[in-house]
Amino acid sequence: MVNEYTGPPAQELETFLPKDVKNGTSKYKITPAKTDLESAVPAFDPFKERDCEHPTTDGETLTHLLKASLGTGILAMPIAFSYAGLVGGIVATILTALVCTHCAYVLVKCAHTLYHRTRKSAMTFAEVAEVALENGPQWGRKLGPFIRSCITYGLFVTYFGTCAVYTVIIATNFQQVLEHYTGSEISLRVMIAVLLVPLILLSWIPNLKYLAPVSMVANVFMCAGLGITFYYLVTDMPALSERPMFVSVMNWPSFFAIVIFAMEAIGVVMPLENQMKTPQNFIGLCGVLNQGMSGVTLIYILLGFLGYVRYGDAAMGSITLNLPVEEIPAQAVKILIALAVYCTFGLQFYVCLDIVWVAIRNKFKKRPTLVNYTMRTVLVTAAVLLAVAVPTIGPFIGLIGAFCFSILGLLIPILIELVTYWDQGFGKYNWVIWKNVLVCFFGVIALVFGSKGAIVDIIELYTK
């Protein structure tokens, strides 16, 4: 038998691997295995995936943040300085601003981390807390739905009540000016009821993009009112030596209770971030948050310092009450502050609208626009009716705010940070843990002394 195969014996590679013959030269076709990097799922970018119909720019977001933090609470800064002294007030205001800003920063930073982990592009404050717990340590996973409900209800009650109080503040300022010129008494409840239609129209502004000009106008009114107030403060101002530089540290908790609630805006942080065109710019050293809070802190210090120098311990709960009522500039301050609060109503009410709409939108997929505007009208009407029924609602909302803002604004963000980075560790010497212990201390002070102050106000209201 003749063997027709005359070449060398087949090698193992020749048997199992295909060959490519070119110009008489054999080359084996070998396809290298894909590396883990090549076979991995493409990186998820939550900011590119976000689908926002009317995104806000960094400047518009900054405008909203300034308006949210520059509320009527700033008018209480002079009396706050009486609890800390001139130098003590400056130091304590900066410290309070750092704590409030840090907690807002932590909330957004954790949200961005959780976006990547869960492949989501936006979350509310309550959702951030729930997702952080569900993806955190074993002991906290069952608490997610409970914490979410607490945050949702807490935010709604606090901001809904705040809007009712804003209605009373607007009506009161206009009432005082009108009574001065008409010489006749005007019912506060009637003034509140008159505001119903203007407030409904304001609530119909569909989103934060279109609400930005209103916030800008509010900032202009507030700055104009504060500008006139500063004029009164620097006129016939006594020497600095007449006021103490520091007072007993035992009085500082009352200072922190006032300033934390005046400066705190944790409820609007995630709605603002969720509507941004470039949400990554919200945080960072020169981010929108730090820019806004730096400006707010400066204005708080300036008003508190000058107001305390001018009036000392005679400074009242709202510095505008120290201004001479019979003078036109002082009356202009009341009108400007009232208009600023009116414009601010829309931003504060957006928190309530966002909460309710998220809860009901899946049930009303037919004619969602009609349902949305009906919801806005009903909620505003309810807030105005609450203000008409109880015009003295301020101290009660102060008690709710003291309870909710100290927990939601300070304690919940550090809990979210704790569970979000549980597996990654807390830095050298566990410095994150120690830092959060200090923030927790501030939160407890705000809770105890803020609640105490509100209870005292309620007692005084019903024992007059």
C-alpha cells in the first residue's frame, strides 16, 4: 500500500487550529480572549441618561437655592446674635453654615454614588434614603420603606405648614400698611382669603425652569428690603464696645436653634438637583451649593452683626418690627418683604407638589396635565384655608419645623452617608464616624432647643 502523505507528521496545533496560507507561508489564526475590561458592560453615566424636559442651568439653580435659604428667618439674626455676642455670632454662624451645607453636600454626594450603583438617573430625598438602606448593611435593609415614609410625610407636613405661615406673613405685612393709610381695622382672615387667587396662579407655574425668574424677582425684592433695613441699622449706630464680643456658651444652643431653621433648605436640595442640566456641578469645591451657601452666610452675618450693634438686646424676633412704622422707607420694607415671601411661596410649595405628584401620577395616566393642575389648585386652597382657620399657626409650624428639620436636615443625611459607604470604610482613624458624631450633636441641640422655643411661643400665645 502506498502512503500518499509525504509531509511531516501533523502537529497538535495543525490539527486543532485553522491555518491561513499566504505566499507559501502558513500562519495560525488565533483570536485572543477578551479581557474583563473589554467584555464588561459599558459604564453607566446617570447624568447623560437623565431625561428632563425642562432642565435648569447652574445659574437658575443657584437663584432657587439663594431664595430657599434667604427666607424670613434671616430677619431673626439680630436676636440670634444676642445669644452669642458679636464675635461669637460670626463664629457660630459660620459653624452652622458649614454643618448645614455639609449635610446637603453629603445627601447629593451619596445620591450620585447610588445613581451609579442602581443605574438610576434621578431620585428624591426619600428614595435616596430608601435605596441607601436597601443596598447597605444587613441590619438596615428592612428600615428602607419606613425611613422613606417618614421623610416623605415629614417634608410634606413641614413645607405645607410653612406655606400656610407664608400666607399669614404676606397678609400681615399688607394689613399693617393698609391699616396705616386707611385708618380702619382690616380683618387678617379677609386679607389671607384675598391671596387665594394670586397664590393659585403662582402655583400653576409648571416647573423650576419657569419658576427661576420668579425666584430672581423674589431675590431682588428681598435684597431691596434688606438694603433699606441696612440703612436704618447703620444710622446712629452705637460704638461696638457697647455690645459684648462673646456671651456665655450656655446661651449658644438657642443661637444654633434659630440659625439652623433659618438657613436649612434640605427639602429643596434634591428637587433642584433632579432638574439640573449638569447635576454634577451642584457639588464640588466651587459647585452651586457652596457658591449659594457662601453668599447666604455672608448676608446672615452682616444682618445679624449690624442689627445687634444697632438694637442690642432690644432686637425683636423680626428686625423689621424695630423699624419706625410711621416712616415710608420702613413701610416699603414691609411691602418688599411681603412680595419676596409671595414669590418664595412657589419654590417652597414645589416640594409639596413634587411629593404628591410622585405619589399619584401612575394612577392618572389619562389627562395627566389636567390632574396635575387640579392637584396644585386643591393644595394651595387647602394651605390658604388652614391659614384662614388658624392665623396664629406660626408657633405650631415652628414646633413641627424644629422637630423635622433637625432630623431631616442633619441626622438623616449622616445616616445615609453611614450606610452608603459601609462596605468601603470610613477613612483613616474612622474620621467620618467622628465627624458624624459632631453633626449628630448639632442635630440634637437643634431638636431640643428648637422644640423648646416653639413650645414657649405656643404657651405665650394662649396665656396672653
